[in-house]
Amino acid sequence: MRKRFLKQLIFTTSVLILFSCGLKKEKHTAKSLSAETFFDTIWFEYENIKGIGYEEGITRRDPSDIIKVDNTYYIWYTKVFAATKGEKTPLYNSGYYGTIWYATSKDGNSWTEKGLVLGTGKERAFDSHAVFTPNILFYEDKYYLYYTGVKPTPGVSGLIFENNSDTDITAIGLAMANSPNGPFLRMSDQPVLTISKDSTAFDSYRIDDAALNIRDGKVWLYYKGRSRIYGKKGPGHTQMGIAVANTPEGPYEKLKSPVLDRSHEVLIWNRNGGIASLACLNKSLHFAANGINFKTIKNNLHALPAAPGLYRPSISSDSDSKEVNWGLSMAQHDEDIYLTKFKMNFK
């Protein structure tokens, strides 16, 4: 018992030390606003893709970061059908009635949808109604799939999800596979990260959208949180937080305070020895040399990718490659959301 206590104490202490959106297909630039910037301009370009692009009656959204395994690119995403058994899906183009699917590509332009990866969890489990916003991590020859789960709205008949701002909380779950093609099996019926019990905490109402990084020999889980205080006021009050663990399955220790405001869609990547992050809501780019204390590098960016997933060699078996600045993001036609390719250009 004493050894176990000392081990947890050492881990907790180490964590405390560590912690001391438009889609126009146009080209835009933003001038440097900081003497600390590591480039002068940044702009975004978009192009349609094949296989998992626009499809009437289908929503594909919230793409994961992209990894490369044996010369093949892999991506995971939320898929929602506009109608099931002839009945229109409520909250159709949100992820709240979705499941997780995946696709592969040889060039990043033509994709093949391979099938369902993860369905809903057991009855009454935290993810028994829907699973969505997946992300991936390759760690010690295993593939870890992080995802957000919700259960039906408590006290409401019909197993529906209202997306209310009171009882419809979210949590982050974890599944694991020996291959990127699966099968992915849940590590537990319990989530690896949950909302904070303190109602005033920045993540007391929603916790979602995991993005992973290996840093200082530990697993860093970046996520978005929203407080119960702002529950009814929408995603404009979303903030980015960090939780750290020794292994992908946890346990995770949270940083108590958020590290970035108005970062509704979490996107991070390695750059210049630190972590860069693109924040959609405030149209800005940020950088933290230590992965925690973010400074604004660019403001007033235009045509940012929506809910982007970036090709990140550092979280895959292709870790010898340099980070490259392309990925997939969301676009919309009528009620259908689909995936499109974006490129971040730095100069």
C-alpha cells in the first residue's frame, strides 16, 4: 500500500511540476502581429476529396488527426445517417446520433471508407447513445482511439438525447487495437476523462474533442471543456484544457485551469520544440514552448478549417517524418456535412 501511495505521489508531483470558422475556397493571408512569430504569413487552401466527400443524406464530421502506416493514410470520423428506418434523425448533422467510422488513402485525396469502427456502448453506459469526435494515438505498438460519448437524456422516455445544458454531459472514452484496421475494443465501460465536479470549473458541463501528444515521456491529452455556468450560451465559451498520464489508459491528472480560451475545436501539433494550436472561434494561432503557456502568434485569420484533423507523423508509426501541414476538415452542403482537404501554408 505504501509503495502504491508513493508511486501516485511521485506521479502527481511530476504533473504539478509540468504545469508550474469559415470554409471559403479562397486564399487569405495574415500579417505578423508578434516579434516572437516563426513565420510572416499563414493561409489556408481547400480542395474536394473522393470517397468521403459530399454524399446526400450522410454526415461525416469531426475527423481525427491522420496517421500513416505502411504507406497508407488512416483517418477516423463521426458518421450520421439523415434517416434510420424511414425516420428522420434528430439533431442530424451534429454528432449526437453518430458512430465512429474510418477510411484509408494512398495519397490523401482519394479515400476508401472501410467501415464502422466503434458503435455505442452498453445500456446505461456513458456512451450508450452516441460516440463521436474520435482521435488516434500510436503508442508502444498499439493504436489507441479516444472518443466522446453521451448517454440518453436522463428522465426522458424514448432513449433520446435532447442536448440540454443541464443533464446531458459528455465524457471521453478509450478503445484499443493491435492494428489501425481494428478491431478496436473498449478499454473499460468507464470513461478515461470526465467533467469536473466543481460546477464553476471550466469543464464542469462538457468535456470533448481529445488531441494527443507524447511529451516528457508522458501522454498529454488536450481537450475542450465548457462550464455549467455557460452551458446555455453555446460553444463560444469553450476553453482548452490539458490532462496528463503515464500511459494512454490513465489515470489522468488535469491541469485545473484552462490553457486557451475560445478553442472550440482542438487542433495541436509539434513545432519548434513546442506545441502550436489553431483556435477556430477566435480565429487565431498560438504557440507554447512548454506545451502549456500559450502565446498568441497570429490573430484575425481567415477561412480557417472547421473541426480539422491534421496529418501528424509524431503520433503514428511514421514518426521519423517531419510534421506536414495538411489534413481534413468539415464543409457543409444544405444539411449534409462532409469532409474536405485543407492545407496550411506558412511563409
